Amino acid sequence: MQAVAITPRQPHSARLVDAPLPEQDSVPGGRGVRVKVLRVGVDGTDKELQLGLYGAPPAGSDYLIEGHESLGQVEQAGPEVKEFAPGDLVVATVRRPGHSLYDQIGSQDMTTDGIYYERGINLLHGYLAEAYVESADYLVKIPPAIRNPAVMMEPFSIVQKGIAQAFEAQRRMRIWRPRRAAVTGAGSIGLLATLALRLRGLEVVTFGLTTGPSLQARLLADLGAVYLSSREVTLADAAKKYGPFDLMLEATGYSPMAFDAMQALAKNGVLVWTSVTGGARTTTVNSDQINLEFVLGNKLLLGSVNASRDDFVRGVSDMVLAEALYPGWLERMLTHPVAGLGRFQDLFKTLMESNAPDQIKVFCEVA
């Protein structure tokens, strides 16, 4: 089968390869499912893989098939697979179990291992291929009503986990009813986070870099959210007008903004960091004031990475609800399609041009 692969840690090494499709019975217990790939989204992680910043191939391979945001259709299911049938639409989760106690109980997104097994990122082949084989345990069924936007289920699962973890942690408050939220970042994660928070009835202010009219601003306005450019309004000033914020989700990939957010949080509030920043940037913060306000205000800072299968399932429910309340809204995020694996160079070129006007989600129409 055709697939798009890289040599990990070698910049700009993407190429088409003729890769063997794993045998369905390679999955133990008759739980194997063969899936035809329909769409694959690409994001900042894929950009960093293209730049050779990290990643490792599976054992015995000198390349890594990219792609961790998938939508596919079941072609064949093993004899012990009862929850899927040929023709079903599915998305696949990303992380696979390692060796920690958390991995052993199915919470590999909370692993304490130093090595991660992630499809299309590290040590496991991804989905930017014509097909893949996977255990039914790591697949989630997609209703036909959300077929088109379901390729964004993986980033939506990141949002779902962050919000769920915030509410789980805030059980310490016995009564916690957040009213005002802020999202820093207006890329796909930020837009999806705003959607999820609006579906839960929160007032939301979302920050992005763009000034003036933009697709992002229009999408946010259609949700009843407020869009502010961080080039024009500081978080501190926004908190005075619209906050302080009970729940904040940081998704800029810019660490100074993550620390600025700490000073816009309400008493008893929770700030969720989802940005992965691999650089060496430093910043100066008002550490005494932050320390004092976090202690006296019972504030919480929470880091959240990856997602569990349950987060994907919650994402499916929210997408179905969003399609009912805001028809076509999610599909408007799919701004830059590229047709066919053979155009992988166009796919990654478009991804690298992240400052292009109104670019939100770049994806490959594999089939």
C-alpha cells in the first residue's frame, strides 16, 4: 500500500513508500480491524516531525508513517469484534499502552513512562496511508451525520480531556459552577475548545493573533463568543472587562502567554495548559503576585496531554450536538484540503504556511 513516511529527526524527509499492510490476525484475540483511510488531518506536531525535531520509527523499520488525526471506514473485522462492521466510519486513538501502572489500567494518556508509543508520532506507524490495521479497542464509531468534520476528532479529544480533567479536579470545591471562560489560541484546538465550552453554557472569550476581520472571528461570533486579538488587548485588561475567568484553556504554543494567563484566573478557578513548547524561550513573571493570588484564591494550574478513548467518545457526542445547534459550523474549519497521498508535498507546504489567511485545518483526502 502507499503511505507517506519520514526518516525521524531528518528534516524534510517526507516521501511516498510502498509499505506492507499488517495482517489482520497480527492483533491478538481476533480483535483486529482493517480500516480504509478516508481523511487525515495534519497539525503542529506533524510540522515539528517534518522539521526533524523528534520522533522514532517502529522497531525494525527505518521510517515512520506520519499522521495521527484519522477518519476511516471499516473494511473487515475479526471474529471477536462485535462493535464494528464493514462500512462503519471510525476514528482511531493515538497513544498505546507502555509499561507503567497507568498504562496497565488503560490510562496510557496519564503514563509515567519516559517513552511514549504514539501512532504517527513515536515508535508506531500512523494513518497517512491507504489503510491500517488496529485493535477494535482503539477505535471509536462515528455517526454519518458528522462524517466530514470527524477528521478533527483527535484535536477535539485533547479539548475534551482538558475540560473533563478541570471539572474532575474541581470536585474538591464541592460546588463549582464556572460561568466565564477564556481560551488562548484561535487555531483548531482553540476553536474547538470554545465550541465545547459554549455547548456547556459558559461565556467565552477567545484570544488569537489576527487583527481585523477573519474566518476565526466569524466562527467565534457565530457561537456567541467574544474574539480578541492579543496584539491589541492584554489578558489582564480582558479579565477586567470580561472576567476574571473561572476556567481557562491555553492553546497558543507560546509559553509567555501561558504564564500571563495565570494572572487572569478567578478565585477558585482552574487553568488548563495544553501547549507543548519545545524551545528554550524564557520570560519574566510577577512571581510574588502570582504565588500570593494562587494561594489566597485556591487557584489551580493543570497540565493535560493526549487523550483517552473516553475523551474521543465525549467528542463524538459534542460534535453531534454541535451539528444540531450550529449546522455546518465544524465543516467550515476544514479550510485546506489536499487530494491524494501523491500530493504530500503540497500537504506539508500548506501546513508550513500557517500564517496564510483564514487557514485553520489542513487535511489530506486520502480516498
